[in-house]
Amino acid sequence: MPRRLRLTTLPHRARRLRRHAVRHFHRTVTLCILGALLLALAVYGLVQHRNTEGAVDVVVGSSLMARLSLPEAGESVPVLEALSDVSVHPTSQQTLVFATSQGEMRVTAEDAIPLRFAADDGELVLLGESGAPLCRVRSVYLPTDETALLPLEESPEP
């Protein structure tokens, strides 16, 4: 048998139901916002991981821009094309610094046009115009301040 309702208790019950509905709504909205935030963070982390996984760091100025992945076995990729694939577009006179195990190799972007990247034993190899290997590349650095690369005795006077 249903409970008997008195007219005096109706406003009190309505207030309680409204409070309960508002709390439930706030809880649902909060959980949805937290879920969307977690989803956004997961997507961001996945994109960052995808952009930075690879073999060789590409550093522009002082920022890690991306990582170059290794070309397929038996395939070679032009250096400037590989850099543009990771959204790094050096100017023709900008210096590219290839860090190797023996030191570093400096080349202007214009002189790097005939150079190519290839994979060998899980490492990135820089190939010359003739296709002969020049060095094994560990990272590529593009300075934003060209004078920072000059030795002290060649630095311009301020």
C-alpha cells in the first residue's frame, strides 16, 4: 500500500528530491570532465611517443623537435626530405651538424642536398654523393644562432 502523503510534507520532499537530482547531475558532469581529461592526456601521450620514437634526435636550437626513424633496409632517403618529414625545414645556408661517434660533421643545408640517410645494423648512416658511407649519425643539430658554432678565434667582435 502506498505511503500516505500529507500536503505539509510535499515541499520538503520536493526539496530533497531536487537536491538529490542536482548532486547526481554534478557528480555525472564531474566524472565526464575527468574522463575527457584522461582521454586527452592519453591521446597527447600517444602522439608525443609516436613523434619522438625513432633512431636519431633532431634538435633545433635547444629544443628536441622529433626523432628520425630508420629507413627500410636497402632504402636510402635524402637528408632534407627526411628532415621535412618531421617538420624541420632548414634554410639553404643554415648549418646542419651531424653528431657521430668520431665527433661532428658540419654541412650547410645547400651542400646536404645530395646526401642521403640509410639504415645499417640498426643505426642511421649518412651516405655521400657516390653512395659511400660517410659516418654513422647519432643526432642532427640545427643551431638557431650561427655564430655560436664558430670557434672563439673566429667569432665576430661585438
